[in-house]
Amino acid sequence: MFRKQTHKQILENLSTSVILLDESLQIEYMNPAAEMLLEATAKRLSTCNVEEWLTQDPDEVNVLKSTVTSGHAYTRREAKLIAMNGNEITVDYSVNPMLVRDVTFLLIEIQARDRLLRIEREEELLTRHATTRNLVRGMAHEIKNPLGGIRGAAQLLERELDDVGLHEYTQIIIEEADRLRNLVDRLLGPHKLPKLEPVNIHAVLERVCTLVDVECEGQIHFVKDYDPSIPEFIGDTEQLIQANLNIIRNAMQALQESHTPDACITLKTRAKRQVTLGSERHRLVCCLDIIDNGPGIPAEMLNNVFYPMISGRAEGSGLGLSIAQSIVNQHHGLIECSSEPGRTRFSLYIPLELRNEDVR
């Protein structure tokens, strides 16, 4: 009796999802980890067909049925599992036949892959962004030194020229040198020390909406889905306004240039607990989704939108999203992007438990 209870307790405390199916592929048992993964209780799923929660692929169902008779175990990698709320979950799972009193059961062990894939993707994004910034900083140093020399030489030359009509050309040199210097400064992103103060994310969004609404002359509808429970956090209000303005202005321009009917930008905030950003886990995070119903970002550009000088617009500088990512990174956060025609979403994750010395 003790051993039986101990085995059950072990199963119920596993982080791995365990499900036991009978010969007709109905659920005989599932541990709490499986219930959390599928977002449904064993009692509810016991009356459901396997196609409703595991796979809608008839070939996969046939493989399960043949496993009952053949007794051959198998494993699936990065398979798509269907939760009861309709969401797809990426998992690895293995199926092992078990013969109990001449009856064959199928033991399914499931390992969720979504969180691991997300961590890998975020770490890659952070690494690429850090590498790019180091490269840009090195290039900026090499570019700004000769620019200063060119500008200074043009000023000296202008003083020596007796013909005032030639000053037009020296002025062109000076102005273009200044323009290139400003471009390099923008590439580097915010270069002043952050002004740390309590930040209300909704006050930031309201300020940005006011600015953008004036620019688009009220042609774009804003939907605000705010979570009032999100507390203030320590950060730089002006920099966060700039980061959000860059993203929302991009969405505005995409909507205007594509002449999207019923153009709409949705701002959605939520507080999320126990979120891993890169390799660091945070107790409480502010999640801000900026969603537009425009044409979407081309698939070939989607993985590179945060690189400097990458833009889908002919007149775009390609710096706005790179600067936004830098600002959010300074707040130990991260920006992610997903896009398809009719729905482009930028998700900003900013930890809420930051101390003053954490922003740099």
C-alpha cells in the first residue's frame, strides 16, 4: 500500500506530463503536469477523443492504434499538440506500450518545448543585438574621427577662399559631415545617462498616442486594452516614450502607405508572472503588445527587423526598431515581433522588479 501511494505521489509531482491511454485511446490517467499543459482536467478529457487534444492528423491516430497491437514504442520531436483552449503547443512526446493483465495501455510522456524554444530564440536575439551594437560602436568610432577632420578642413578652407561664391561648396561639405555624424549618433542609440524615475507605462502610452494621433490626423483608430493592476517601475520615461513612439509610428506609416481600411492599432498591457527573458527569470513582467491590422512584415525581413539600417520603406532609415530594442534592453527587457497579413504584433517585455542601479 505504501509503495503504491509513493508511486502515485512521484507521478503527481513530476514536471513531465504523463498520460495513460487504454486500448480505445481514452484517457485512463493523467498527472497534474499534463492537466496544466493541456489546460483541462483528466475528468474532462476522459470523455474526449484523442483527436481533440493530441493530434488532428489521422495518420498519427492510426500510428497510436497500431502501437496497441504491435507493441512498438516511438517518439515524436517538436510535434504540435492541441490544448483545450485551441492553442497549439510544441512538444516532444514518446509513446510506450504497457501490458497489464493481458490489456495493452499506452504510456505517453510529454515534454513541453515552447518555453525552451522561446528561451533559445530570445537568447539568440539578445546575442545578435549585442553583437550588432558592438560592431556599430566600432564603426562609429572609425567614421566620426575622419568626419571631424573633414569638417574642420572645410571650415579652414572656407576662411581662405576669397570668392564668396565658393563658400556654397564648403558649406555642403560641412552640412553633409554634420548629417553623417548625426546618423552615426542615431545608430548608437541613446547616449545620455538614463533619468531614473517611477514610470507609469499607461502614461507613456497615452503620451505616444497623443503624438501619433496628431501626425495621422485621427485617421487611425486606437484600441486601448490596459491592465490597471500593473504597478509603476523604475526607468527612463523619455526613453520609453521614444521606444514606443518608434514602434507605433512604424505601424502608423505601414497602415497609411497600404491604405488599410479601418486602420487600427491595439495597445494591450498585461502583468505576467515568472517570465524568462533570455536566460534570466523574472518574478513579474509588464507585457505590452502593440498590434496593427496592416499588411504585415515580409517573411524575409521578419528575423532582421531589429538590425540597424533594415527598413521595408524606401524613405525609412531602419533605425527606429533598433533604437527601441536598445532602450528596452537597457531596462533588462526584450522586444519580440510576429507578423502575418492583417496582424503585426510587437511585444515589449519589461521586468517590474528593477532596482535603480539595474537600468544602464
